[in-house]
Amino acid sequence: MEILGLFAAGALAGLGVAVPLGAIGLLLVRQGVTGGFAVGAAGAAAVALVDTVYCVVALGAGAVVAPVLGRWGGAAGLLAGAVLVAIGVAGLLRERRRRTGSRTRPEHQPGPGSVRRPAPARFFLLMLGLTAINPATLLYFAALITALRHTVAAAGGAAAATAFVAGVAIASLAWQVGLVAAGAFWGGRITPRRQVLVGRAGYLLVIVLGAGAVLAALAAPATV
């Protein structure tokens, strides 16, 4: 049951990093509109791959620094939760600024034939590079895994970590592919307002995860 719980926690974490509709998400939607589902799905796989690799890196780093974090007691969990809340709040503020700026510009939706379609492999590499150079993703997973380190350790080490990573990978891939499908099948119906609403929902999820980490750290018994 703990393994299933960690898989669910990984899925929520994957959605937390994937749902906020930033530049990467908008590129996937646009590619679905202009280049079709197959090309966009290749890019979606690249984004999910980077999310998964960063999650594994954060887990590995967490195992190395766990003894140090253990001496910090609840302070590490409090700091990690605060970082997640800060990421979510910063994202909401960016969405607000982008929404304000969009009112001063005429809305434009590219038509299906206005952009040349890249090859799937080329778009995969493009999205792989763009996602990999975003340090916020690694910071997000590092903070979240720091907050969950006791839960992962108590659930059984490697099996628990595998379940968490699997949840992240599946949720991230499902969301990214969903964005491409939305672009391919609904095209210009994805209005700027809907983009903002989806982005806000994702950042609110990150804030909830961070607040949960803070509460868990406050409730944890003090260590000597």
C-alpha cells in the first residue's frame, strides 16, 4: 500500500511540474496545431524523459546527502516546502503578468499550414534541449524529494523510489501528450484564457505540495 501511495505521490509530483503551462507546454500545443500529433508526441516524450531523469538525479543526490539532512531535523523539510511554495507563487505571478501583457497585444493563433513541420526526431531533440536547460525542474524535484525523504526510506528504499519515479514519468508523459492532442484536435479553440487557467491550476498544485511538506515537517518529532 505504501508503494501505491508513493506511485500516487510521484504522479502528483509529475503533474505539479508538468501542468503549469509555460513556454514548453505552449510549444507542444502549437506543434500539435501546426505539425500534427506524431511530431508533437515526439516532443512530449522528450519533455517527460527530462522530467524523469531529473527526478532520478534528485533521488540519487538525496540518498547521498540524507545523513546531513537528518542532522538538520525538520528544518530541511521546512526549507524544501518553502522552496516549492515559492516556485508555485512565482509561477502564479508570472501568469498574472503574462495575462496582463496579453491584453495589449492582438490574439493570434497559427493556422495548420502556416509553419513547416519538423521531423519528429528533430523536434524531440529540440524539446529535450529546451527542457534540460531549465534549472527550475531539477530544483523542484530536489525540494520535493528532500521533503519526502523519510516517507521514501520508510517504504522500502529502491522499490519505493522506483514507484515514485514511475508515477512521475507516467503522469508527465500523459500530460504532455494530452497537450499535443489538444493542439492537434482542437487547434485554435485553446484560448489564451484557458492557457492561463491551466497554468494557474498547475502552480496551485505545486503550492499545495509545498504546504503539505511544511506541515509534515512541523508535525515530525524533533531530533536531537
